[in-house]
Amino acid sequence: MVTQNLEMALRHLRDTEECMSMWIDAICIDQQNVAERSHQVAFMGEIYRKATKTYVWVGPFADDSDEAMEWVDLIGGSINVDWGDEMMNTTDLLEKTKYAPMADASVPYEFEWPWPLLNLCHFTNREYFTRLWVRQEVKLSQNKVLVCGFKQLDWHFFATFARWMAVKPYTCVDKYGVWTQEMERKYKAGSELVSNICAKLYDGAFLSFDRLRFDNSKLNWKDPRDAIYANLGLLPPEYRQLGIKPDYDKNPAAIFTDVAVRVATKLRSLGFLESCDRTATELDSLPSWVPDWSSPMRMAADSENIWSASAWISAQVEYVGDGVLTANGVPISEVQRVDRWEDERSYEGQPYMVFDCIRSWCKHVPDNYDEQEWFLPGTGLTWLEAWCRLFLYGNLSEVFEAGQETMVHRPDLFSLQEAKELMLIIWKARSFHEIWCLYDPTWQRMERFLSKIGDRMKGKSVFRTVDRDIGVASSSVKAGDMVCVLLGCQVPVVLTPKERDGSSPDEQNQWQVSGSCFVVGSMDGEAITGALPEHYRTVDWRYRKDVLPENKINKFRSGLRNDEYRTLETDPSQVLEECGIPCIRYEREPHLLEVSPDALRDVGINLQQFTLV
């Protein structure tokens, strides 16, 4: 008994070689035998690593897939992609031809008719690309062949094409009315899906439990335990040494709790708290601080934070048992007011909806706003800068450091100055009609600006604290919650006091994790080191060729740029030492930055122990 899809694959593949031995998990593993399945899953990674060839079967011929494969072959063979810094360039063969701009993400590619777009749209939305288990076979196999019907091509070409499809703007000459808004939406969804898969699978890339739940989004699998087991072979060495072994006799809640405890206590990391969200937890009996890796997140994934809210200090935790974890952290402020996106109106991707929400959230800003007079307390930022950073998650073009001689060209990002100009137009407009009547290219920039904010804010809420901080969190945040920086977590978290039921005398000290958050003025270690001096700024140095990969901090290309001396600091222990905080030990790989609690309290840090349940 095999699936219909596998039966079709076998009939298409049987004529590709005169004789071959093939391993297929659906046949070679007794799927009904729990003990055998647990045993086999543990070393599936080795099978793919040692395979002579892996056939990536995406399905039979359909929707002019042969033509789609020809486009994949053409574009994939015309471009080189450096997945490490996400840059594209044209191959030498095409450098002096009319196809030279093919790799330029700022120049739209013109499709002379809509049919290629339709074919590519159908191709990238195939069910194959939504299967969780296929990532392992594609990542670990050395020789991969993409097969669709009777056509085959090198997987490397498809990965290159996937990057091109995701970042290359396009225009379409459509005289037939077939390229609808719905097809454009599907094209974008398919391109994001295949590009994300390929980006996570390039050489040197690894998944982590910190953002695994986001990485699993839009993918499908049957057994909730496979959310962990299907990714074991894709984790970095330190995760694979945690001793996590597939066991389909254990229930998912026990497995997820065990994984979180191992990561917290052995790797001294609480990064997985970024994937917690009380509104998106479906498993019963799961502690609030353990992500439900088997259920999708209801909010969009933010770009990874450049620096660390906890100044890269490793977690100080203890697992008490029965789902209780104690963790040291610094309280920031209490949530006073929450403005929910859904409370404003249902978001359907329309610019006027985003405009209305921005005006509502920022209604305290006067019409005669003067940037020189309005500052967000304790941040050194004007209100205008603060709201721009909040809505764009601080992901601005200035973040990327390219060195002394070159500038980073990222047409997909806004500079802070651009964001401020567009935000001022929104604040001063009396209605959306004034925005809509803007002339190009201002309207094009505004439309892209509103789209970015809409994508970022969907499923989230804006909150303010009693200390006038502004932040963004999941829709589970509410007044009375505590914003806190826990050591070992790169972003702040929102904690909710546990409701008392009289079952424990320590209930008044227990907290539930509501979710992670972005708080302006608390993302770069300010809770530990205080605000950075004006001549310092956090940067991502992925585009710098003069900085060795060994300078990564916990696998991030993060650093502090000193604009006064034009230097780059990539040693977080040195930053702490300069702030008067002595470090016990710092190791780059795997990341460990050990600081005693007394050393933090000695410099006036309000370090507290939180009991998480």
C-alpha cells in the first residue's frame, strides 16, 4: 500500500536508470510500528547524507509545468547567489548581454505576457513545498535532482531561481486579464515559501529552537511530535548533542517540555521564548514558557534582532520540576494600555486600513508636532524616530554595515530618514485621500511603506507602559502584564501574573509567559548596560568581507559600530567589561557568556528571579 503520489513517482522514475537501489521512507519503514519508526527516524539524516543521488519529486506534469521548469533552468543557470549575505550577481557568461540586469533587485523584470507568471505561480504552490519532512532530505543530500513529470534539473538551479523569484520585482503585460490580484497574491506566497526553504538549507545554515516555530509555519505534517523530530538533522552540533532522541511513545507536551528544559539548562539559552504565544497554544498541560511547536504562530515573524536585549548574557535558570522554571531577569515596566490591531478593523492588506490604524495608535501626537521638542524618555529618540523603529522593527538600511568604502544596496529596506518623511506625511494628512493622491514615486514608496507595516503588525498589538515605553507584542498582551528582560533571551518578554487558585503558597511569585515583544529603547541591552553612547550603534556586518565568520555572536553577524573611531566591536564580554560588569567566562561556539548575579546587582541592576509556570 502506497500513496497515489508515490505510485506516480515510481512510474516516472523507473526508466531514469538501468538499475538502481532506492530507499523510500514510506515503504522502508513500518509506519505502524512505533518502536521501528522511532529507531529509524533517529538516523534518517545519515541516509540522506550517504545517498548517491536524491530525487526531489514534486509531482507529475500539470499546469504547463514543463514551461515552468524551463524558466527555472534559464534563470537558475544565469545567476549566482551568495546565500550567506543574500546577494545575487549574473554569471560571467551573461554579464555583457541584455540579461545582465537579471540579478539586479532594483530593476523590475518585464514579462511580455502573463503565462510564465501563471506557470511559475502554480509550480511554487505545489503541495510538495509545504511538507515539513522534505527539508531534511534536501538539506542533507549531496546530489539533488528536481523532478517534475519527466523533466529533471539540478536542485542548485531551483534554489537560485527561488531567491530570484522572491526579491526580483516584475512588470507584466497582460492584455487578457488573467493575471488577477488573487494570482499575484499566490505568486508572492509561493515565492516566499520556496525562498525561505532554500535560505534555511544553504551550506552553513542551521535551524534553531529559538525560531523553529516560525520556520515551520506554512508547512504541513501529521504527527505533532514531528515538529521536533523532522528537524533534528537540521540543527547545529550543540543542539544535536543535547541527547534528544525520537520516541513516539511520549506525548507531545512531554517532548516539548523536555526539549525546552535541555536547551535552557544545558545551553543556558531562553531564546525559544520568542516562539511562545498564549493565544497560539493548542496542547493541554503545556507550561506557558514552552513553545507549542506543533501549532502555527498567529502573528508574522519579525526579522531577527540585531543585538541582544540581555546583552548576550547566558541564562541563569533552574528547572524545579512539574513544569516550573526559575529564571533571572530585569523588570522593565508594567503594561498600562493596549491597542489591538483587530480592535481597529479587520486587516485585509489594504493601505487605507494601515493608515487608519497608524493614525489611531499615534493620536496623541499633535498636529503641530515639532521633532526637536518631542522625545521618548530614556531613549534619546524623538517620538517620530521611535514610532518608525517600532513599526519597522528597527530593520532599517542603516543597520547593515558594509565597511569604509562601500554602501549596502537594499531596495527592500527603508532608511530612517525615508521612514520619518513618510510617517510625517501620514501624521499630517487629514484623510487617506490625501495620501492616495500623492504623485509617483512618493505614492509608490508610501504604498510599500504601508504594506511593510501591515505585514509586520498583523496579529499583534501596540502597547504602552506606565513609564511611557511603547512596544509591540502578540494579541495576548493586556494591561497589568510585566515587560521583562530575561537573561539568555535576545528579546524582551511579556509576563502575566498567574491567577491564584490556592493550590500553592508561592502563587504570588509565579508568572506565565504571554509572549515576546519589541520595546523601543530596550532591544540593545539597555536593561543591563544602560543606553548606548551616541557614537555607538548596533549593526549587522554580513556584507563586510574584512570581518571573519569567527566573530559571530551566537551565530549572528552582530556588532557595535563606533562611528567616532570607525571601529567594530564583536566581543560582548568586552562591552560588559567597559560598563563595569566583570565576566566569568565567554565562549564563542557554542555561545556562553557567564556573569554572576552579584556582579550585576553590584552595578545597580535590578536583577530578580521569576518563577515561570
